[in-house]
Amino acid sequence: MRDEPLHGRHALVTGGSRGIGTAIARRLAERGATVTILGREAVRLEQVAKEIGADGFVTADVTDRDALTAAIAEAEATHGGVAILVNNAGAAESAPFLKSSPELFSRMLSVNLESVVTACHAVLPGMIAEGYGRVVNIASTAGLKGYRYVSAYVAAKHAVIGLTRALALETAERGVTVNAICPGFTDTDLLRGSVERIVEKTGRDEAEVISEMVKDNPQKRLIAPEEIADAVIWLASPSARSVTGQSIAIAGGEVM
């Protein structure tokens, strides 16, 4: 592990107890980073941390600014300053725009954008002081193009892309990089749950539902969480020190 380029770097992954977040945390641990996963459910976090070899966990609802800030401070008190921040926590709600209430927009902005702002406020001073830091925001292809019936989610993810670009410019001379990864439809338990609900509601079979989801993906397949994780490892590595302000789509060639 001492030969790994991330050895000794404290990495914190929000939404680390399932799906893409767990895959990212696992890869970071395999590459020698000291990994803290953050989520809402302590029992599940403890189980996942043991399973993937993470060094610890902290609990917080990322939409609670004070709780998230305190959880990050707790992680830093235990394992040192966060050198690699992966803002992975997020959520999506769907509705036609004219049925999308202000409250829905507020929820989507809170979980997908404001949580990123809070986490970055918490860790960037330490990164700048150390002259080293990696921030990776897990956005979405919805941050690069529009989709029907998820206008609030699209707006929030576009904002994450804009924030990423602005922070990259502000930190470019401080040894810190800030990038976004934009996955297409990814094979997680949350997506499978959505597929099951669509199957129950429409009577269509699972393969047909997934085929509809990936119709804009030229490879016609779901993205594996490990593909996202490998991109994070690259962005966190010394070899990507000149890559900042980028929004990297991992979507099988989908046109943005």
C-alpha cells in the first residue's frame, strides 16, 4: 500500500454506503487512501466500511448544512484533513415541469447542489493550506443536456457543473483540482428499484424498460459503478494534476 500514489491521503465520499459511492470508496481503499464514507444510516455505513476496507464512517444528512459540516470536521479530527473529496450523494425526482412544485425544486437543489457547496466550504481551506487537493463532483449527463420530466434535477446538476468550473479557476494555482464526472444510467440498486416500479406500473418486462433507458447510449448498456470509480481514481492521482474544471461524461458515447 505504501507504494500506492494515494497512500496517506484522506478521502471522504458522501453517499458512500451504496451504489456508485461504495464502488468509489472501495477503489480508493484499494489504492491506499485513508477512506471515510458518509451517509445517513450508521448501521449500513459500518457494515459497508468493513466490507470494502474503509477506515471509518460519519453520519449526516447532506441537506443539513450544520450536520454535514460537523461530520466532515469529525472525520478530519480522526484521520486528518480531507485531501480527496468525492461529492457523490444525490437524488432525483421526476415530474412534468408544470407539476414540479417550488418545494421539489428546493429539494433537488438542496441535495444535489447545496450539499456540494457545504462540503467544499468545509474542506477547501485545508486543501489550499496544504497546497494539495482533489475534488470530484459526481454530476450526471443531466448536467450536460436536458431530459424531459426531471427539470429540477437537470437544473441542479447543471449548477454543479457551473460550480465545478468556477472552483477550478479559483483554485488552479493552489495545487487543487476540481472536476465533475457525469455518468449516464448506471447499474445501481436505486436504478434497479426504479426499473421494478416501472415494471409493476406498466406491465413491461425488465429488459424492455432498461432498453428504453439506454436508448441514447450508443453502447446500449448500463454503466457499471466501477467505471465511475476508476475515473475518480485517475482524477485523484498525481498524473491528473493538469486536469481541472472538466466534466467527463461516462455514458457510452451519448451525444451531449
